[in-house]
Amino acid sequence: MNNIRTRFAPSPTGYMHIGNLRTALFAYLYTKANNGDFILRIEDTDQNRFVEGATQVIYDTLRVANIKHDEGPDIGGKYGPYIQSERKSIYKQYAEQLVEQGDAYYCFCQKDPEKEEEAQDSSNGYDRRCRNLTKEQINENLNAGRSYVIRQRIPLEGNTSWDDLVYGRISVENNTLDDQILLKSDGMPTYNFANVIDDHLMGITHVIRGSEYLSSNPKYLLLYKAFGWNTPEYIHLPLICGRNEDGTVSKLSKRHGAVSFQALIEDGYLPEAIINYIALLGWNPGTEQEIFTLDELIYKFSTQGIHKNQAIFDYNKLDWVNSEHIKKLDHETFKKEAFKFSGIEGTILESKWDYISTLVQSRIQKYSQIPEMIKFMYQIPQYSTELYINKKNKSTFETSRNYIQMAIECINSIQDWNIDVLNSSFMDLSANKEIKIGQLMWPIRVAVSGLTITPGSAPDIMYVIGKEESIKRLESAIEVLP
């Protein structure tokens, strides 16, 4: 087998959608699992959709996701240039070759270059009125300087078949296909035509892309056949869907939540967790393992694990995967990265971040949860005194008042304010008063936090907020208790 070469060929139209990122990831995994080359190519033939700065977004996303290409616009390679608009002169000669062979023809019907790309995908199709123009009619139009496009001459009979490495044998009747535009009137190729030319010239052996391109594949194959070129292997990936409010599913879009890599990063997900989760959208490793490093994904990846059925983007599952990756981070890395999301820069809590970060690392699903989780530490919320009532801990208003008063006396006697002293002091208080530690600490936790569930214990909270603030909150609790 020739050296495997795959490509990721995004259009610079804005952010990196999750579906595009999965395509890049699967192509990368397949290539590296087989010691091949992964190529980045920027497909900017549709200049009307070009977004300034979008190419840099592509570079940045792949870099942050640790998906490293072997060739591309930014690093070069022997098959460049790797930006299609810079390859414009290449495509016309191949389109003209197809015209000479009778596999394409001049079409003089198009008048609006901006709509030419749209016209090829019209549900009604092109009526082929220019397909059978005589040589004289063609020359007359050309000599008159009439604008034209070049269309593929699709066979009107027979069928086109191929063996997809995911979907198996697929066969399509040729008479169901449109005579798609290959070259637009401005000399730029259409997406479909440029793909075929560039994939051939760059030696692409395996084309990995979404299943939405299955319907276009016969046209690609007919172009390969017309040129007499070997066709690559095709691997089509299942559609990624989101769950709608009514329980139905539809193609993943913004209404389902964050759907771009950048948005997920900004929401506090780790790049490696996003990659881990996206790898599981439409692929199964064949084991119970769900948490992977990128190297583990490369080692495990094969096309046999790719599903045919649509994949459902589950934010709850992503949260779980992300939480597992957060737990695995060394604490120094977590502390540094999580601080950017903490919202405590410049507040009294900043000096205690080293300790606070140890309390939240195992309790969050994503970084963006941190501000709300620790907000009570510098601003205790209004809370109902009903929180003091807890049947399990036999907590009542009366016992709460007594235990909180004990806590005030206890911490008033502490000179060295550190977590070890706080923990031992309350353990001693529990033993001396013959009160179970859970019963003792329940009302104290509520008093110093205004919550029943907190990151860390009551002594942890008191250590962070300090002795003076702890006493202030405990005394305020006694004042509001009925």
C-alpha cells in the first residue's frame, strides 16, 4: 500500500464547528494510526463566504487541539500552494481538458457569478440547455465575449458505485445527478471540482468527511474516471446531531448550545477533553474505556469502530469527560489555568487561591463553574433559616444555635489560624461535647456559607474567609435564628 495521506480542507468562513473539528480529528487519527501524512488545505474558492481572520482561527484551533499537520500553508510542503485561491491557474487547464474530451461543456446561462455555486445544488437541477450546443454556437458565444461556466457532462445512463469504508457498497443512478459547475465565470473552481483536482495532485489516498457529502461522491468519482486517475478510498462520517427541547434530534446547531471549539474553550472545557469527547461521536473503541489521551486515541483508532448512525452531542457526557480530565491534571497546571476563570483576581480571595483551588479541582465539570461555586466565600448569599433543619443530622434551630455558639468560642481561642489547627480544634470539640462531627458541623457550615453543599468542609471555608469574617458570619447566624 502507498503511504497513507489524508487531508483536512476547511473553508475560512468563521469559527471551527464541532463537525469540522471531528473531521480533522478522525483524518488525523486514521493517518497517524497508519504512520501516514496529514495535510491541511484551505479551501477558499467561494470568496463570498470568506471571513477575514478565519484562516488564523483554523491554525489556532488545530494548534490548541494538538492536531499537527505535516504539510500546509503555514509550514509548506512539496505539493503547495495549500490555499486554493493561490492555485487558481491550475484548475482551468483541467476543466478545459474535460471539455476537449467531451466530459464537460461550456454553459452560457449563468449571469450572476455570486450565485453560480448555489445553482449547482438547486433542487430542480440545471436543465442542461447548453449541453448540446454545436461547435459553431459555442464559438459564436465565445467570440462575442459572453460569460460562461464549465459544467460536468454527467452520463445520462448507467450508475456509479463505490465501496465506502463505513457505509459499504453504494450505487447511484447517473440520471439522478446534476451537471454540476466545475469552473465559475471568474475562473475560480467550485468546491467540488477543486477538491478532486487537489486531492489527486496532492496524492491523497483516503478522503475522510461527513456523510452529507455522500450524495456528491458519484460526481467526484465520474471526474476521476474522466481523467483516468485512481480514486482514493472514502470514509464518510455519521452526522452529528443535537437534542431539541421536544426530544427530537436535528443537525447540531447554535440552538443546541456551544457548537464551536472556541466557544467550548471559552466555557471552560479542556482542549484534550473536547478532543476525547469528539472522538466518541460516531466511533467506538470496542472497549469500556471512555477517557483517552490523544496518543491512546491514535493507538486505538480504526475505521471498524466508526458508526453509520447519527451521533448525538450530549453536553452532560461532555461535562463528565471534562471533569475526569480536570481531575487528572497536576495541581499546578490546574491552579494556573483555573485562575483565569475564577473571577477572584484583585479580591481578598486571591491570596487564598492556592488553597481554594485544591477544594474545587475534584468538584467542577468545567472551569466556568468556579465563580458561582466560590462566590459565597466573599459574599454570603441570603438564605433561609430552614437550611438549619436536617433530620439526618438531628439538626434543629435550638441545636444549631448551641453549636454555632460553641464554634464562636472555639475559634476565638485559636491563635494560629491554619487548616490543621481548625480541623483538630473541631474534632476535639466534637469529642469533648460528645457530639457527632456531622451533627456539629452541619449548622456551622450553613452559618459560614449560607449553603448546605460547598466545596470543602466548614473548617476549609473558615480558613479561607479568615477568623474575623468567620466570627462575623457565625454571630449573624445566631441573630437570625428563631
